[in-house]
Amino acid sequence: MIRGTVTRCLEDFDACCDECARVFVAIQASAPHLADGGRIITIGSNTAVRTAFPGSSVYSMRRALLRLWSAAWRSILLLAGSL
């Protein structure tokens, strides 16, 4: 998001939640089909996690969430013996 109104912020936040929900569903659907040593690869931006600039809060939140979520899923799948 580049500077905008509260309405624009809410639209960006809703888009963020939609994207994160799709990633969650995709990972959840993929996990049972992994072969031994299989991988689920998510691609994100470290820049969003390490820097902040005006108007970037929703974008940075989305990238940080997906990065942490990927790490959490990795731990869950390792404990379940799926990786």
C-alpha cells in the first residue's frame, strides 16, 4: 500500500488476509502428497521483514506472516514425520 485512506488500508488488509488464506489452503492440500524428502517452497521478500517505509505496513505484515507461517508449517510437518 502506498499512502491512502483508511478505506484503502482496509482493502489492502482484506487482500492480505485473502492471500494468506490461499497459501494456508495450498500448503494444507499439498502436505499429504509429499514424498519422503519432499518440499513445499514459498517465495517471499526478506526486504519487507527487515525494512519499513511509510505506507508499507500491510505489505510488510503480509510478507512477515507468510515467512513465519512457512517456518511454522515446516516444524509441524517435521514433527509429523512428513518431511
